[in-house]
Amino acid sequence: MNKRTPTRILIGKLGLDGHDRGALVISDYLRNLGYEVIFSGVHKSASQLTNIALQEDVQAIGVSILSGSHIHHLSALVSELRAVNSENILLFAGGIIPQADFNELNELGIKGIFPSGSSLESISLWLKENLSQKNG
């Protein structure tokens, strides 16, 4: 019998941002859709998030950022992933992210950006589409 393993997604909080409600909501929502979700907890560094991603063998990382330091932290995460040849992990971010920063984040490799107020359904539809493109 060929069992399909669920897609593994890491939801993380980088830096000193301790507001985890949004990250916990999206984690629960994605679990209910059948994804295997790992929540990193708060106050993680880019290196710590990368290590968790590698240990858990995730296909995607979603970062919740409310601190305004999204470019700094996401740049560091992308650098850490590149350093360990794991830039193939699908990256998305949500939270307080101004539209003016979307292009820079896309150029970094952040494929999905979901500012405050984005629907859970829009995130799940984006994930389904982008994970299927990535896998096949």
C-alpha cells in the first residue's frame, strides 16, 4: 500500500516579535486541512528556523511578522536556507507587511505575501497551487 505523507509546513516567528495569535490561527487552520504543521514558537533566529525546517523536512515555511522588520529577518532566513542548499523550500509571509515592500520580498524569494486581513482561504488556495507546482 502506498501511503501519501502529508505536506509538512513550518510556521515561524522571527526576531523579538512575540505576537503569535496569527501564527497559531494559521497553524490550526492548515492542520484542519490535512497539512502537517510545525509551529516554531516565538523569538527564533533565521538560523534556528532553518535548523527546524531541515530537522522536520518541511516543504514550506510561513513566517508571521508584525514587528516591521520583515525585510531584515526574511533576508536572513533566505541567506540561511541558501547556505544549506535548501532554497527549494517554498517561502511565504504574513502580517504587517506594506505593499511597498512586496517587490523586494518577491525578489528575495518570498513567493507568497499575505498582509493583515488576508483570508485563511486565500492562503490555503495559494499553498495548494504553489505546492503542486513545486512537486510536479
